[in-house]
Amino acid sequence: MSIYIIAELGINHNGDLSICKELIDVAFQAGCDAVKLQKRDINKVYSQEFLNAPRESPWGDTQFDQKKALEFNASEYLEIINYCKSKPIDCFASAWDLNSQIFLRQFNSKFNKVASAMVVNTELLVAIASEKKHTFLSTGMSTFDEIAKAIDIFKSANCSFELMHTVSTYPMKDEDANLNMIKTLRDRFQCKVGYSGHEVGLAVSYAAAALGITSLERHITLSRAMYGSDQSSSVEPKGLRELVGAVRKIEKAMGDGKKRILDAEVSVAKKLREHLDWEAHS
């Protein structure tokens, strides 16, 4: 089965529909399977004290101004969903609170996603699993016990899922990637495992692709110089095209592990081993 490649738009659209559509175009043209957004009810996710705190941004001078500007409303989400359908490319979102998950239900996306920070939110996990949509579960910042509890919720609800190995630093250092966790998670939990990367560059994602992942998620951006906390760990359009192209080549190159002699090798073997026949008859 082909690796399912997800272009994480996250908040790199900066609350601008035109930028969001440009990012969708980039993902579609690169050959990604899906784009993913994030949804928050900022009054549930953040305290009032935090929202009142100062923060300079293009939208104002408080945390509230910045956080509010990054959230799309229902009509904007509908426009995004319809734009993705016109490509076509899959579109779904990760909710950071129960209100946001309920909000997302009206768009009937094919998949759900649980962000690493939310793997310990039992109420949210139960709500997501009840929808019985295939769900990607990121595992950054989480212990084996916490991951196991999340898995139990999905298994109890008979909801299909896959884990995504994740290191929740932005950007992640290459030496922190610990890609062997992909095999560890697969062996320990006997399930599909993908990779959600926050590194700079593409090499780590290539290595993950060679380790048998079932999904690959990377944040994308129009330019890493744009405003936003996730831009520096995101992939620009040229890099995304290179990433998707290389991953598809890696998939083909991995093969099935069965030893065989290709038809094209037969004539080569005859030529390169010809002197062995001479020696045998001399």
C-alpha cells in the first residue's frame, strides 16, 4: 500500500483564505494525498489570562488577537473543503478541544487526526473514536502507557487508527528523530505506524519512508520567511515536490524482499561469467 502523504497546513495560512488555497495548490501539484488543518476553540484551549497577555502580531497586540485571527469560521471551512474537492485532494483537520471536534463534524471529512498534545485528552479521544473514521494518532510527548490508553479507546469503539511517530520540537534536530521508534511502535502495538516530522530538510523523512511507514506528514509553507511559529520547520514548494517524488521512488525501490534473478540480469551474468566457462573447459 502506498504511503499516504499529508501536507500539514496547520496555521501557516495565517488565517488568510487566499494563502490557504495557495498552500492547497502546492500540495496538490506536488502529489500529496491530503491537506490538514488545525481547529481550536481558543476560549477552551487557552486561559483568559493567557489570551489577555501581550503579543505583537500583524493582527494586534494581545495573544487573543493573534489566536483569533488564525481560526477559520464555518463558511471559510466550507469554502476550503469545496476547494479541495475541486482538485481533488483529501482535506481533514485535527481538533484541539471537544467543541472543535463537534464543529468539524458538519464537514464529514474522511479522516480524523489527534495531535500529540491531545493524546491524553480522554474526552476528546472518545468523541473522535465514536465517529468511526480512520484516525491518525501522533505520539510526541507521550509515554507508552498514554499511547496504550489512547489505543484502547479506539479499539473499544471499533474505530480504525494508525500511530504516527512524532518528536514534538519545532524544528526537530536530526539527532533527536529516533526513527527506530517506528519499528518499536509497530512491534509493541501491532498496528500501522506513520511519521509526522518537524525537522528542517528532507533526509529524515526519506529514511522514515524506507522503514515501512504507512503515512507521512510534513508542515508546508509558501516561504519559511513568512510570519508564524511553524514556518521554520516547514517544507517550501520546491522541497515538497522533491519529497513526494523521492518517497514514491523509495517505495518502488524497497521491493518485496524476495530474491530473484531479473530477466535483464541473465545476459549480464552470461557475459561477466563467460571466463568461468573457459576455465572449466581448459
